[in-house]
Amino acid sequence: MPDRFDLDAYFRRIGFAGPARADAATLNALHRLHVRAIPFENIDALMGLPVTLDQSALQEKLVRGRRGGYCFEQNTLFAAALRTVGFAVSGLAACVRRAGSPDRPLRRLSHMLLRVDLSDGPWVADVGFGSNLLDAPLRFACGVEQETPAGRYVLREHLGAVGILTRTPSNWRWLYAFDLNTCHSSDYERANAFTATAPHMWSTTSLLIERLTEDARYILSGTQLVVQSRGGGVTKQRIAGAGELGAVLNGVFGLAVPVPVDRIYRKIAVRPT
């Protein structure tokens, strides 16, 4: 039997004051607060540390510790919280499409997302898609544009799969595509083990940290910090040393990192961004 999920500690971590009901209002509130409080980050995989999806370990790292995680960690934790509240949650898997054609078949399903079934229909929840964190769940309604405070999205059926696209200034850009086959913990364990250790994966070769606030989206990619304000302005800052990196990790993302910051900086400073 899995350890009991400490819902009160999770609520304190994200700043949720309740009441918690298995309805759309609570789902939206938890989703919004989660991505504000718990950053997306892949420091453990980058530094060769183990990444586990064990529920008690996730609570220790993401809830009680000042850490974040990537999609398998984030959405496993979020699913446990939702189920404890009383939501009906099933896990899905997606193929990232940002750099490829939407016509490619679904091959390596390297991203985890959630389906949440409510009385008014199904929703897609995803608190772990790095570089484009969703600040709200999306109704499972294909072809309907959905606007959130941080972006505009649409679900689109294509070649037997469902894709999520985001609106850019010039066009609609694919994020990922998924089918409706329910995934189980063993599926995610295998995918996570590959993502956390494969030497050619983004997660073991580059640093990506992201957090959403009420005013802006903060993305640290390698040694470059990008701040995208809700008003449309974008600023970029090059991190010039371990001291600056430590200040950004702590001050911008609220992270207490598991290894000396200078080790992280040496790892990312040799890579172009």
C-alpha cells in the first residue's frame, strides 16, 4: 500500500486555503497554484542523481523540500493530490512535438499528463510541461480555443491522436500529441528511468527550470534566464557565474539545490544555449 498522501502539507506548499471539492473551481485553483509554487526543474537528472516516482519521496522533495521536478514527478504528485481530494484521474502519455512534424507517428511517449473526469466532462491537467507550463487545466474539447492568463491553447485531433497547440504571435505551435490509452505506474516508471539516465536526453544534458507567477513566466535554459511578462515584454539575462546562478535559483525559483551550485554551473557553462 502506498504511503498516505499528506494533503494538508501539499496545500500549505502551494498556498491553497480551500475548501477542496472535486469540481472545476478546485481543479483550476490547484493547477494554478501548483505551477506558481513548485518549479519545473531537472537538476537531479542533469547531475546524475536518482529520480524516483515513489509517493513518499516525491512529497519529501517537492512538498516538504524546496525543490521542483520534471513531468513524471510533477504530474505523479498532482495526480495523488487530486485523487486524495476525490477527483477521478487517469494518466496519459504524450509524444513531444515542438521540434517535429505533427504527421510523425506517436513513438517515444516521453511526457506525462492527466485526464480528470468531472460531472461537466473531461479535462486535461498538466503541471509538468517544461518551457511552456500550463497555468490552467484545459477542457477536453477539440477545436475550441481556450485562453488562460498565461496563453491561448487548442486541442486538435490529428491522425488518430489529440494534440495540444499554443498560440504564438505568428501561428499555432504544437506542444505534444497523445492517444487516449490509460497509462499505469509501471509505464511511467519505465519512461522515467529512461528520461533520468539516457545520455542523449535533454534532461541529462541541459538545464531547464520554469516557474509561472501572476505577472510573468520565468525560464532558465542553460545559462540564459528569460522573463516573459504577461504584458508581452521579454527580457533576457546571461548568467555569468556560480554566484549569479545561485541567486537566480534561490531568488527567482525558490530552489534549495541538492549539490553545490558551482558544480551545476560548470555543467551548464560548457553548453551553448
